[in-house]
Amino acid sequence: MSGSLGRLAMQAVYFLLLANTLSLSEFGIFAAISAAGIMIGSFAGFGFSAAAFRAAATRRSLLGAYATGVYFTFAVSAPICMAAAVILYLFLFAGHLDPWSYAAITVSDILLWRLLEIAMQLNNGLGLYARASTGAMLGSGARLVAAVGFQLSGAGGLSRWAIWYLWCNFAATAIYCIWFRPDCRLRWRGVTKLIVCRFGESVLFAISFFVFYAQSELDKIIVLLLADARIAGIYSISMRVVDLTAVPVRSFLLLLVREIMMGRGLGARWRDSLAIEGWIGSVSTLGFAALLIVLHFSPNLLGRQIYLAEQLFLLMLFVPAFRNVQEYHAELFFAWNRMGIRATSVIGLTVLKALLVSIILIWMTDLAQLGMMLNGVFATTYVLSEAIVYLTFFAQNARPARKIEVS
């Protein structure tokens, strides 16, 4: 939790500096490109890090082979992911940014940040939470330093920021992978067999991971395409503030997932699960409401660009709660090893959300209408996610529990 709170503070300051240094249009373009990079980066390693996390939590003696498999699949998948980024640039972003700046942003999000995230995931599986949180704080701290340096150097637009962004992510990843990498001896023996045996479920995890990110990132690209860069900037700022409410929640979800994998917590106690949902929703809403109260009395506290986006905040009051509870649902499917259901449900919910957001953007007349309708969009996807997760919950507890072996 201390790592998450530190990360939250640094992410908030980084976001405020960057949002008030770039123009609204530039921020919207950067957010859309970064969103695309994060989604593509979900396939880095073909999802094999999920199997390695499970091994770290349940069978540490096998972690050396699994970690070798993670690094091998990451190396194989890297050129494929970058090729996908090039295709996306040609079709969507060629008119918004030069190719070298685009490459700097996508390399940072697809390769560098994802490699750091994988190393953190393995440390979390081992229960080394302090070491894992160090990576989160290191990444956030490097971006904060880059944002400060970018602003003090006189800014210079999105192309110049892309260079700062690349080097800060490179520094954070290099430092973490050298000094804080998971403590295990890498070994190749048996790795090929592990990859073949776990490839199916790993790819399912990668797909569900991709679509999970798409739930929160795809709409930024849709807004850029169907509206304009300025509205995309306002929307991205608003959703970034919503994203910040999820940072403390994720620490709790990580602990919960590991406990379930180890056979503890949330057996057949569906009431406990509903209580957790209530806790997540309350914390998310109260945190967002507290920010709104502060901004009501100090409208310019967070800067001119945030003030322009503030008109959306009050109208999106319940969006953080609906969004964060759906993240909890996705983590439950991962903990239960129901990758197929996770992938199918998240794909369906993402497609539905993209369609609803597109319809709103086509028919909306002002930003206030967009903000109000977003509550309905997230409420709809939440209700469907709720139905799917608890149908699965009752179905798997109606029959004898199946022990998940890692071999």
C-alpha cells in the first residue's frame, strides 16, 4: 500500500505537469498513441507471464524455467508487436505525429514498460511486495522527473516530449531489471515443454489482458477519430483522473488474487465478494468526490488545462466505481484460472462499450451530454459483468473444487 500511495502521488503530479505543459490537442494525441501501445504491449510475451506468476505463487522451484520462458517469449513477440504498431500508425496516426516520435512512444509502452511490468509481476508472485512496489515507484518517478525536465527546458511540443518519454522509461526499466529482477536461477531445461503446454492458456490471458486494457483505453482512440484532438484531450484528462482512483485498489486486488491461488479466501462466500465490491465502489466514489469538492473551492488548483476538463468531472461521478469493480471482476477470473470465460466476457463488454461510446459521440451536442451518458455506459457494462462473474462463481462452487497444478 505504501508503494501504491507513493506511486499515486507521483503519477498525479506527473499527470498535472504534462497535462498543463502540452496543449489539449497534443495531450489527446499522446493519450491515444500511448493507449494503443499499452494494448499492443499486452501481447508481449504472449501472456506467458501469467503462468510464471502462478508458478511463483505456488511452485517456486519451477520459477527459473518459467522465468526463462517469459524472457524467451518476450523476445519472440517483440518484433511482432512492433509490426502491429507500424500498421496502426499507417492507418490511424500518420496524420497526427511524425513516425520517429510515434516510435519513441510505442517502444516505451510496448517494450520497455511491459518488460518492467513483467519483472514486477514475478516479484509479486513471490510475495516480494516491497521489491515489486519499488518498480512501480521507479517507473512513476522516472516519468515525473522527465515531465519536470521537459517543462523546465521550455517544453517544445509532443515530438520533443516523446524523446523525454523514451529515455525515462529506458532508465527505469534498465535500473529495475539489473538491481531488482526476480531472484531465481534461469534454466533452459524443460522450457520448450512448458511453453507448449501453457501456450493455450497464456494466449487466452494475453487476449483477455488486451481486451481488459481496451475497456479503458480504446475509447480514447475512438474519441480522437470521431471527435477532434481537443475533445480527445479533454476526455483523456477526465479518464486519467478516473484511472488514478484505481491505483490504491489494485494493491488490494493483487493480494486477493494471490490468496485465492494459494487456496485461501473467497471460497463459497459470495457475500464477502459483494462486500468487497461495495468497499471498492465506496472508496472510488468518495475519492473522486473529494477531488470534486477541492476543485469546487479552488477551480484553478490543478492548472488551466484541468480546469477546462473539469466540466466533465461532476457528471462522471459514478464512473470510477463502475470501472474499478469491473477490474475486480476480471482479476477474479484470473485467480480462478477461468481464462476462456475472462477473455470472452471482457471482449463482449469492450465491444459493447465501444459501440455505446461511438453512438454517444455521433449524436452528442455538448460535453455535458457526454459526461452524463458515460455513467449509463459504465453502469450497463457493470451489470453485465456482475451477472457473468456470479454465474461463474455459483457454478464452480456447485461442484467439488478443482485443484490447479503447476508442473
